[in-house]
Amino acid sequence: MEAATQAKVDPVRVLIVDDEPLFVEVVETLLAFDERIAVVGTAENGLEAVDLSTTLAPDVTLMDISMPLVDGIEATRRIREDHPTACILMLTGSDIAAEIDRSRQAGAAGYLTKDRVGPQLVEAILDLGRP
């Protein structure tokens, strides 16, 4: 009875930004199993990410660092400049301290290495996407 009386909560809207189609597919598949999360779009470079951030207004953007045209750090800076409350979680294959520092300076809310994608990613999205 208690579950029936609880109000349904809207899912956290997520934009995935990565230039590796296979990685995007894996993340989309992982997130599809959690009804608390909805993938609203994908982008393969930083320029697309900036445009889609305005169009889609995601709750959380998952941003790769190393991408063509505009890298994830610069895209994060541009998004946060236009949308100061945007929540961006950096996902990358590297855990180099300088990249972490640059990501935070650009306005990223968090940082996960791609080898930790799984339950930690879901929890990070939910932590960042819920007020």
C-alpha cells in the first residue's frame, strides 16, 4: 500500500557526450535498466554538446574529455557559462590530476574514470540530478 501512495518522481534526464559510439551504446544500455534515469540525447563532440545542452536542458550531462572539434573541458566551460546551474559529470579513460583540476575549474560537478562505469555511474547521476 505504501508504494501505491508514493508520488512518481520524474527521471533524471541525461545527455551522453562521447566520440566512441560503442561506449555511448554501453552507457545507454546500462542506464536503460534504471527507471530513475532517462537518456534524452547523445553527442559525439563538444560542439554538439553545447548545442544540445540548450535544446534538451538535461539534468546531468556525461562528458568525455578527449573529443574532436571541442574537447569536453572547453565544452563544459561553455555550457556552464551559458547555463550556470548545468550539472556535468566528466567521464574519461584517464585519472590524470591535471585533467581533474581543469575539469573542476571549467565547472564540472564530478569526475569518473570509464573503468568505474556501472553502479557508481548510476549513483553519481542520481546524486547530481536530484535536488
